[in-house]
Amino acid sequence: MHKLVVPKHSSVHRFATRALYRALLRQCAKLPDAPVELRACKLHVQDRFNRYKTLQSPSQTANSLKAGYEALDLLYSASHGNRKDVRRIKTIISNYQLAKQQKAEWQRALAKARPPKLVSKRELKKRENRRYRELTAKRHPDAEPILSRPRPVVSGKRQIPKLVNARGFPFLLFKKPQSKFLSAVLNSKLNRRWRRMERLKRLEVELPMAMDEDAWDALTGHEEEATWAEAVKSSLKEVQEKIAEGDRKTKELAEAMWKVVLEERKLAHEETKERAEHTVKKRA
């Protein structure tokens, strides 16, 4: 079997096609400047090239190349003053522009006749979430501290929050979607702790090197009161204390939030019981 050759993957074909394309553009530049149709000839050549450059069929490619060389001969003749070929080019360009205009009008009419696309529930939900995040980008001026809950009295049914763990940081989630301000606060805390952990790892790596520096100073007789290892150990201890302090505060906050959840559950249960008793009395 003969090997199947895809024209666009052949370097010989690409070289010949690009040479023809450049020759066509050069001949377009040599056409008379007066007629408007002749000035549009270059755009027509570019449009046709972009339309047929992905052909894979050998027969279609051969026919396109044949048409291209015929167009090159026509342009060459017209650029040398052949009136008949000039009129022929004007006719071709006029028909091309007319067909393009008719196609555009048909597409506009089809777009108007087509019924509007219904927005899916999923897309509506996305738009609502996007708008909610834009509205919650900043802290609400009347926002209350989360640990000031539970509220003694609420209008309607009491919402019980959920204690959520965001990569080690707790927060109370009352409803979805999550506010953008809350996301920014959580990201800030997570990034701060991650930077401290990175510094801790870096200091742990630097400590053996600092001890080697001190050993070298002792060997060469350049010992000083403040050693390299003491400085690294001091920074290491400072970072460890900050991480431990942050983890302690996070644990205390999680315990306080869990108490809020338990109290909210208790009040919600009592309010549900009161509503049930009120309904029974009303029916009686």
C-alpha cells in the first residue's frame, strides 16, 4: 500500500502553497488603484487561503492549487493592462462581496427568528452566587461578632450554624454561598500560618549550617560571644512560639464556636416545642 500523505503535513506542499500565496498578494498590489473591487482583491485572497488551508483531501488540494495558479495568471494579465481580465476580476470580487453580504443578512435574520435561549437553573445559580460574592466583598457595617450568638430572639425559624474546618481554621457557616469577606479572612490566616511553617522549615535547615560555622570559627580562632547557632535558635524559638500561640487561639475559638452551635440547637429545640404547643392550643 502507498503511504497516505496529508498535504498540510508535507514540507514540500507547505513551501509551494506559501510561495503561491505570496505571489498572489504581490500581484494584488500591482493591480490598478482606481476600482474599489480591485482594492478588495487582497482581502479576497486572504479569505480564500484561510478557508482552504486545512484541506486534507489530495484531490481537493490539487483543485485548490489549480484555481490558485489560474488566479495568479489572471492577476498577472490584469496588472499588465488587460481590460478583459480587469473586468473579470471586478465581477468576481463583486459577486464575492454580494454573497458575503447576503450571508450576513441571512445570519442576522436567523438570529432574530431564533427563540431566545433559556437560562438554565445552574446558570442562574451561578449568577446569584457571583452577585452575592460581589455584595459581600466588604464587611457589613452592622455585623456582630460571631461569638455574640446565640440571639435571644429571632424572626422566623432559627438557623443552626455548622462548625466548618477550613484546613485547620474553624468558622461558623450559616448559609451558602460563603461570603467573599469571610473567604478573604480565612485565606489571610492560612497564608500567614503557611509562611510561618515555611520559615520554620528553613531555619531547621539553616541550624546545622550555623553550627558548622561556629565550629569553623572555633577551629580558626575567630570565636565570638554571639554565635551563629544562637541567632538561628532564637529565631526558631520565636517562630515556634508564634505557631503554638496561633494554634492555641484557633483551638479556643473552635471550642467557643462549638458552644454557640450547642446553644443554638438548644434554643431551636425549645422554639420548635413552643410553636407545637401554640398550634395545639389554637386548634383546641
